Amino acid sequence: MTLNDFPITKKWPAQHPDRLQLYSLPTPNGVKVSIALEETGLPYEPHLVDFNTNDQLSPEFISLNPNNKIPAIIDPHGPNGAPLALFESGAILVYLAAKTGQLMPTDVAARYETLQWLMFQMGGIGPMFGQLGFFHKFAGKDFEDKRPRDRYVAESKRLLGVLDKHLAGRTWIIGDDYTIADIATFPWVNNLVGFYGAGELVGFADFKNVQRVLEAFKARPAVQRGLQIPKRPG
């Protein structure tokens, strides 16, 4: 099987078929993978999945991710040299860490701690911050009943408190090691206080450790590049 055997390549032809193919959009979930790729230096080719034109609902994209969510990848040089298609940002981060030997501790206990905090982001921070964004910035703001918004505000504040307490005395989520747990988590924190404009709503000023690590995260050159990949039209 080759890259050309994947239907998605008909809609997004590969200009560099020897490189890992990234199908994404610069949202918090999407930039997890572009940041990881920039951090590892693994050659890749990004393709914009434009939600404005419902690219994510196209048969070509659904052939790669039946859940029609970004990001997704095809690695033409997967395990045993065969192409590997993956969706779900957490699974892709774990794969990239394993493939490159980067962004994941070699100590077994620390590896599972990293996966623990990755799951914390996937199961808590991502869904809760996303719902808060809907109710605060998007259509939810028109609802007269503010109880749904307040529910997600309260849970987002709780999650920030858990993260803030854990980061006390730590450089990164897993101590001195910068890992996929940080790459998964801080795009969502950045989006919460930036794009969603919900910093005051959740009392972000109270979470000094989260603020400190977020600033260190955004200062990384690979993060600055990855936050803009794939480039939006115009």
C-alpha cells in the first residue's frame, strides 16, 4: 500500500509523498500535532481542512477519520515501513513521541505519568474549555439561561486549580521534562484566555503557576511556528 491508495490524497494531493501528511486546522486540538512535529523536526506536509467549506465532512476526509474531526495524519513510513493512518490528537502525540524518541520520558513510571496528564487534558480540559468557549464566545452567549455556561465556568476553574496546584515547584507538567502532556494542555489554556476571551470569567489571574508555564510554552520557537500551521486562507 502506498500514500496514493488513500482516498484523502485525491482531495489533498501530496506534494512531498515521502513526508508525513498532516490534515488539520490551527485549533487547540489541531496545533497539538503541528507543535509536536515542529518540536521533533520530523519532516511533514500540512494540509488545511477548512471548516468554512465543510472539508471535514467530505467523503475524502471521512475516509481517513470517520469521526470527521481534525487532526489526522498519514505516515508513509509507519511501523514495519508500511503507511499508517491515525486520527485523535492524543493517539497521534503518543505515536510521534514513540517514533522519534522525543517528548516522552524514558523512565517507565514517568511515561505513565505523562500519559495520565495527557488523558487529563483529553477527558477534562479539552471538552470543558471547549464547551465554555461555545457558551461564552459563540452561539451559547445568546441563551438567556446562564446555567449551562456557569456549569462549564465552574468546572474549568476547578480543572485550572488542579493543574495550578500540580505545577507548583515544577518547570513543566512532568517536572523538568517538556512532554506531550504540555503540548496537549497549553494550546487549550492559551485558547481559553486568548481566542475565547474567558480569562476574567474563570479568574485566570489566580492561577499563577499555570500562567507561568503558559508563558514559557508560548516562548518556545516550535510552539510559535506550530500555532500557525496549517495557515488559514487569506
